[in-house]
Amino acid sequence: MPTYPQASTTTLHITQTLRNIQQELDRLHLQLSIHKCNSVMFSLRPYNHADAQIFHLGQPIPSSSHYKYLGINLDARLTWKYHISMLRTKCSQAMYILQALSNMRWGGDPYTLSILYKALVRSRMDYGAFLYGSAAPSHLRHLDVIQNQALRFILGATKTTPIVAMEAEAKIPHLRFRRSFLAQKYLIRLASWSNKIIIINFLKLFCNWRFVPSKKPLLSSIGKNIKILLDSLPTVHGYPFTNTEYFNIFHRWPLIQFSPENNTSISLQFKEFLANQYPNHRVIYTDGSKSESGCGAATYDPPS
């Protein structure tokens, strides 16, 4: 995604892109749902929020300070504070299960409790760990507290037990080393691919970083060490299933365009098309919707 020094320039380019998308939607007789859209201006510099307001067809697109994408909460300044706060809440809820099963008389043994912790709590922290690993230590410390509490539940240790001793006894490394391990594992897998464009981009980001050094992404910081392995690792040209394009798996139906200028309505044109091309067809209606109160889907199979 291109970056621009001013919020007004960014808004101008996004607006032009939305116009191009709207032209394609008009051709397909579709409409963009404005209330389901959201805009976030990612910037480490202060900007005028009035310049960041995006309009489409005269309607303002709602703006937000954060957005959830594929389970990762992205905030406007990429501090990861909001994501870690939500992650902390979810992990704290799962800790009640570990606490209930760690009774000294009838609770589980340390090995079983360790498996439960890794499955219920640490698995949540592992998801996207190498992305939010560049957050401030004050934010990451909240997750360290959760793991330290889990170690005390697993081992039945007191609050005065050193953390290093509990990590060695439970064979559970510190979260800082865990994030570094996951990042190295991901980059080494990328290094074995024939196309190394992702690692090259990480290295460019590391070399051209012009903000606070401590804010460098974890993948870029570790990527400079993986560069040595690029020439020594064997190259995997891909397995047959990875070379198959997604759209080739399914049958590609031809795109039929109906003219709205015709005297016959589009609905009747579509029914005539189905009757002529697919005489034995069966119509099933589906729809889905999402709102602030929840989401749902429905199907309707009318009687033949």
C-alpha cells in the first residue's frame, strides 16, 4: 500500500480508488454498503482529522482508531496497545479454568496443567506474536504477568519463587524468547521458498527505518540475521497443490449481463435465462447480514 506524507493526499487517492471501484460495481449493478465500511488512518505523526475524512457518493465513511483484521487489532499508531489489552482479557478468562484445575489436593499434575496452559492461554498469545512483538515493554509486560501467574498455578509455587526458576522447572520459556522463536521459524520457512520477495522487503524495511529504533518490527530485526541463510538453504519450488490457482479449483460460470434499459425487468430476464439454459434448475435463496447487535444468515428453499 503506498504511503503519503499528508493525510489530505492519502484521502484524495483513496477517494479516487473508491470511484474506480464504484464504476465496476455499477457495471455489475451492485452497490457498496457504506455503513459496513470503516476507515483507519495509520500514521505515527499527528494529522488533522478533518483531512482524513473519506466520502463516497456524498456519504462519510465511518472512521475508527482501530480495526480488527484476521483476528489482529490494528490501531492507528500501530502501538498494539488495544490488541494486547483485548488479548489480555481473553487470556485472563481462560486462566480461570487453569486456576480451578490446579487445586493442591484434587487438581491435575504439572504436566497436564502445562498442556492446558499451552492449549488455552499461550496459543492465543502465539497468534500474531511476531507482529505485536515490537510493542512497548510496558504493554508486553501485561502478557508476562499472565504467564507468570500460570506458572505458579502449574507448579504450585509461591509468589516469592523466582520467575527464571519456574520457567526452567516447567520447561516454558519467557514470552520474549517465544516471540523470537516464532519469528525465526516463519522467516526460515519463507527463506526456503523460491520467491524471497517477502524477506527482501523485511530487510528493506529494516535498513530504511527512520523512526524510533525500538519500534522496528520484530520480523525486520530478525530478518537481517536470516539473510546469511538465504544462500545456504535449499530452495523449494513448490508442491503441486501450492501451484494450483484458487479460481481453477472451481467451475467458472460465465458472467451474464442484463440490460436495465430493457422494457422487461431484470428479474424476468433472469428467470427466462434460467428457464432456457438450465430447465431442471432449483432456486435456493441465501442471505447474510451483520449489525452491531450480532450477525446471522438464512436460506429459503421454496416449494417446487
